[in-house]
Amino acid sequence: GFNTPGYFRHSSFTQAIYHDNARHEFQCYKDLIKDLAEVVDEDISLKVSKTRNQSAEQFIVIHPGCGSPKFDIGAQARQWPKEKYAELINILNEKCSEKILLTAENREAELVKEIRSRSGNKVEVFISSDLESTAVVLSKAKLIISSDTGIAHLAAALKIPQIVLFGPSDPQRWKPLNEKCIHITRQPPPIPCQVFGIDKPKCKEFECI
């Protein structure tokens, strides 16, 4: 496992690799497995079978959730407010011809239902049951908008144009490895109060997101 400054879990590991907070997480995890396998290619890509992706219709996909804030305060800190997402949907519906698709996993279903209601129900909803079906849906997207969460990295692997909203975590460490990615953050450097994305933020109002 990792030996991370300020954390003490490494004392229980049989072997600990120094975790450098100044490097992208991909590089850190490469170091973690370098004795087991050689990882050379940083161009991580995922292809969806043409038989699974036959629809010609494209969406603008918005994935508002970051997991369950009920169990993970780190997720709550990284999640853009639902009223902001509703406002964004209304703007996109005014200015874009593409349909808007809200995506979520099962535990985020109530969140997307509320955002849909706030935006006048002018958006479709997809609740994911598994990673494969999510990848198929995302592969049809013209653009994917999300917070700093796992779906952002799945979008990156599919090489879909994306916009990722960062709050308390550092985009230089966590941004998706995708040339078509634009990341947005309010904070001037130095940024993070979250090291791993699950840390409890230092503020209560989550002003940075």
C-alpha cells in the first residue's frame, strides 16, 4: 500500500510505497504495481462494441452525483449543488439541439429525480445497474459533464469530450487522462484539502464547489 504523509495506515502493510501528492494518481499507482507488472502505455482507452452502440442519436450527458453523501462526506464536498445543475440544464435546453441525459447509479436516483423536477422535467434519466451498460450509454454522448468522480474517468477512457468540475481535490492529481477534457476549478493554487477524495473537508459550506 501507500505511505502517505499525514496518514499512518502504511504501518500495517508488508511493503509501503511512498505516495507523492505532487504527482498524478496514475503515476503513483504505477509505482504501486511496478514489481508485479510493467505499465508503459498511459493512453488508457475503452472501446464499446458496435453491436452495443447502434443508436445514431447523441446526448449531452450530465452525471451530477459523486456517490452517496449520506455515507461519504468527501462525496458531498465534490458534488456541485443540484440547483446549479438544474440551471445548467435549462441553459443547455435553450441553446443546444441535443437532448440532455441525466445519469446516475442506484444510490443517486433521488438526486437526479430532484434535478429533473427542478429543470421542468425537460431531461431524460438513465439509472445505471452496471458498469458495462453505463459505458454503452456514455459512448453515445457528444459531451459529458460531471464532478470529480469515477464517471469522469470512464468518460476519459472512452475519449469523449468532457467538462469536469473540481472542488476540494487537486485537478493536477485527479484530472481524467483525456486530451478532450476541460477541468474547471474555483480555487487558486495551492488547492487541495482532500488528498484521496474521501477526506473530510476543512470547511462546512463547501465554498470551492
